[in-house]
Amino acid sequence: MANANRIYHGKPLIHHSDRGVQYCSDAYQDLLSEYNIKTSMTESYDPYANAAESWLVSPTIDLSGVSSITLSFEHAANFAAPQGYFFVMISKDYNGDVTTATWSELPISAWPDTNSNWTFVTGTADLSAFVGQSVTIAFKYTSSVDHCGAWEVKHFVVEGE
């Protein structure tokens, strides 16, 4: 019906899909070709194509002139457990590219409960080992086809004495 009502402008209609078996079948492809419909698909089927790695990176923080320093922030999670997928990282050599920096995971005092329905908790990390240095702090989010939680971070504070 849709094709019967289609106005042909001399250019093929483009049908975009993932590489699901129904869209890749010879019968379906022949039908599209019969109606001058061009196929557009994602690269070869890979269920991990939706996996993500995202970074929220702070500006460089100068920790000289302090004797003790603490990072604090509030965070909440939903739809998944945060451990193993959400990370708080620190680097002494970040230059604008997260893939070339050396990162260390910071131990965080508190994580939201699994599927916490956006209940915020305060997380802290002792940064005293980095006193006298310039550092960058990052929140690293990862997901996969099996795990795609949500993480919200707010009220990021670095305080020292």
C-alpha cells in the first residue's frame, strides 16, 4: 500500500535498518529491489555496536600549597549496578585525549544502590597522595549490550587545607 501511494522522483527510496535476519533475507532484498528501494544497513551485525564509553573530564586542578585534599560529589544511578561500569579516575598526564593519558581508579566511599531510582549519595575520595601535583579527575561511564545503566553526577568539589 505504501509503495502504491509513493510518488517516484527518479531517485530510489532508501530503506535503512540494522542487519536483522528479516532485512537481510534474499526474499526481502528482492522485494525492495523490485520497487527500486535501495538498502542501507549498519556494518556487519555486531550486538556490541551499542556499547559505549563516555568521559566527563575536569579541568586541570593544581594541588600545590595544600596538605590534604578531598574530592566529594553526589551521584545517583538507575537501571543497573554502578560497580564495574562507572569509574572515578585521576590522571597526572592528561593532555586532552583520554586514550593517551595514564589513569588510575580512585576508591570512592559510597556508591548508589543498584536501581536506586535516582537516590543521590555522597561519594568522597582522599586525594592526599596527589598533593603538590596537577591532576585531572574524570568520571568514566561504560555500557554494553547487556548493561546500559544511567549515572548522574553533581556537586563536584575538591577541597583542601
